[in-house]
Amino acid sequence: MAESPRRRILAHVRLADICCVIGLALNFMWCSLEGHALRFAETAAQFQFPLNPRGFWLMGFCLLALLYLAVPHWLKRWENTLKGIVPLCGAAGTLAFATAPLQSAVPPLALGLAGLAVSGLGYFWFASRCFTLMARARSIMAIAWAIVAAVLLKTFLLPVATDLQDSEAQVVFACAIPILSSLLLWIAQLSLGVTAVFSLARPMRAGRLSLPAQRNFILLLILSAFLLATVRRLSFWGTWGETSTFSIAPLWGLPELAIMAACLAAFVWGAFARTASLPVAFRFQPAIVVVVTGLFIAAMAQPAQNVLVSTAVAIIIHVDEACAYLLFWTVVALSLDTLDIPPFRVLGIGGLIYAGSSLIWVAAGSHIADMGGALVTLAAYVGIMALMWYTYRETKISTDESGRHEDGYSPQVPNTDRGREELEDPGSITDSIAERCEVLSERYHLTHREKEVLSLLAQGRTRAYIQEELVLSVSTVKTHISHIYAKLGVHDRQGVMDLVLKKESDDSETSPRAL
């Protein structure tokens, strides 16, 4: 049997993991430097912004999310071109924001605002491509641990970079970050043998969710995006150019960093690893409860005269922000695998909700200072109620629908003892399907594009989905499916599924092309 694509990817995953972790850490630093480094803070102080500078950065974030939703085919078609242009534009945007007051050729305020928007767009461009690549090549737990490593690396390196560099060097470093991050992502792609991230086929790690379960999963995506935006508003990085309510040492000592690492490791193990076998309706409940609890602490706590108490609260807020980030991007990665929605749509929905909610918090501005506790408490309460409604609806649907897996999955397997065993482990049947598609593609001499279409057909995807996922016209999809039917000697989709799910020993002797 031919080696499966998943095993080939795992053979090169170590270098890709390292590149993605470093790239994400640099991306986090890029945003933080623009918002809080000395030179950028001095630039922001010279302007009378109608909104906190982070709001204009978020507008660029929103713009890319809207493009993901409105013109996914165009972005996918031009991905290889854009992956070189967008990082350069991001670097130029950062430079424009930092140097806007020093020139007179362009109105300084307009140049500064445009630079912020372009850098926000570049930030989301890298993050979305990086997480899409990891979602295609790595397990959900591996992605979670990669985020933890990136957050810790950023927490350690950011104060080091700002303390050891003067203001001009900080600007140069910030401008270099989008280029360095993109270079690291390119190396990760090469190590995985990937040319275009958004054209990489799904790994088929899990069976399909039922339509009601998918709708509820979208609700979970929206909730996690809103929680992240709310937590960030109360964190050290929620607004730019302002001092944090709870001070934090410029360079954390090893004890503080170790505490943060232990908290994040416990969060991943308890909220993700221990709940991996639970139905979707319950899997992310512990993570959401932890994030909401952190929200209450951040909203109700006040600066204390005692240094230890103030530092403890600061660590809690910092850890809660990292947990919210973990929750959001883990849900996004899982959505890329399980939802019958092309990746651009998933990224667009999540990015738009997060950036839109953040814009609302930023626009509230100084009003939050007077009623921050009440607003955050209300937001947390709304989040909990939404989660309860989501859980009730998902559980009721899973109970009412017969023939469904309790998680909402509906793997298509034959009615045999082997099939019933595989129903208990959706990962085993989907891995088997991926391997069978690879074998059939080689045996029946399918082209590369026909192999991609066959993999999507085996997942039960519709023609409309295949058209959008592979950026093909309706007639081209029909032609590929007709060619697949002819080469496999079947007449419809059910024939394809029967052939894919048939045991190797059953069809190796009957296939005329195998003789």
C-alpha cells in the first residue's frame, strides 16, 4: 500500500513546527511593537487620532476578513503572488506609521492611518496562512502546543528586543518582522512540500458534522472570537499608547515566566487534551469557563499597593489573554477541518467577529474606565448564556437524530463489524479513506486534479463545495467527476464510495487496471 499523505507530512513536521512557532512569535511582537514601543508611541502622541490607533490597525484586519468572505476565488488564485507582496506592504505600512510626522509630501495623519491599516492587514494575512497550514498538516493538540510555545517565546523576547534596541532600531526590526515571518512560513511550506497554503487538501482527520451541528459550531467560532476581543480590551495590549492599569515588569524573571508556562500547559492539558473525546457540544466548555473566569477577575480586580498582589493579577490577565487566543485559533483550526465551509469563509467569519468586536471595545474608549467591570461582567454573562443555548441545542439534536454519532459526526461506512468498530473512532475510518483515495488514484491513473476531486467526493462534499474549494468552474468540476467515474468504472457517487470503502483484498483481483 502506498504511503499516505498524512504520514509523508509527519515525516517533515519538525522543521515546519519550529518555523511556524518562531513566525507566530515574531508576528505577535510586530503588533506589540507598533502599539507600545518607544518610537511608535512617540509618533502616536503627535497626532490627534479620532480613535485609538489600534482601531485603525483593526480596520485593516477587518478589510482582509471581508475580502476572505467576498472574493475568496480571487485571493486563492493570486495567493502565490500576494504572499510576496503583502509582507512588503506590511513592512512599508509600519515604516509609514513610524515616519509619518517626519515628512510633508503626504498629509502625515493620512499616511499614519494608512500605514496602520496596511500593517493590520498584513498581520492577519500571516496568521491566517500559518494556522491554515498547521490545520492541514498537524493535529489540533499540536497546534495548541505550538501557540503556547509562540506566546512564551514572544513574552520572553519582546522586552529583550525593546531594552536592547534604541527607537530607530525598533522601527527597523518591526519593519523586518513581516518579511522574516513570511520567509519562515515559506520554509515551513517547503519542508511539507506545499506550494500554496490555501490549495492544500484537507487531511480528513474527522467525519462530517451534521448540518445542525455545523451551525452550532459556527456559533462556537463566533463566541470564541468575541471572548478574545473582550479579554484583549482588558489586557496590556488592548489599547495603544496608554499605560496599563496593572503594571508589568519590562523583563519578566524566570519565576513569572515559569508560572505562565505552567498555567498554559495545564490549560491545554485540561481544557483540550482531556476533553478531546467528548462531543463537540461539551469539548470546549472547560476552556470557555476558564476564559470567562479570567474576565471576571480582570474586570473586578483593582490595582493593589502590595507588589505581589499586583503582579499576581497581572499574570492572571496575561495568562487569560493567552488562553483566549488558544481557544479562538484552536476552534478556527478545527473549523477548517470539520465544517463544510471553504477555509476563506471560516477565516473571514472568525476574523470579522474578532476585529469587529475589538473595534467596538476600542471605540468605547474612556467610557470603559468608568464602567469596565459592569461591561465585562455583562459580556461574560452573555457568553455563558450563548454557550448554554449552544450546548442545549447541540445535545438535543444529537439525541433526536437517529443513526448519528453522539458528536454529530456521520461517517459513511459499510454495515459490517469492522465498520461499527470504526464508527467509535472516526479518525481511523477517515485515515483509511485518505489512504484508499491515494491507492485508487495511482491504480487508475488519475491526474493530480482528479485525485483532489476524488478526495473531496469521498468526504461527501457537494459539487458546489468542490467548485469553491478548488477554484474551478461548474463545467470543469462536472468534467473531472465524469472522468473519475469513467476511470473507476462507476456510474455515480455511491459507486465511488463503495469502491473507496471496499477492502483492498476485495478489489485487487477484480480491477482490470490492477492486472
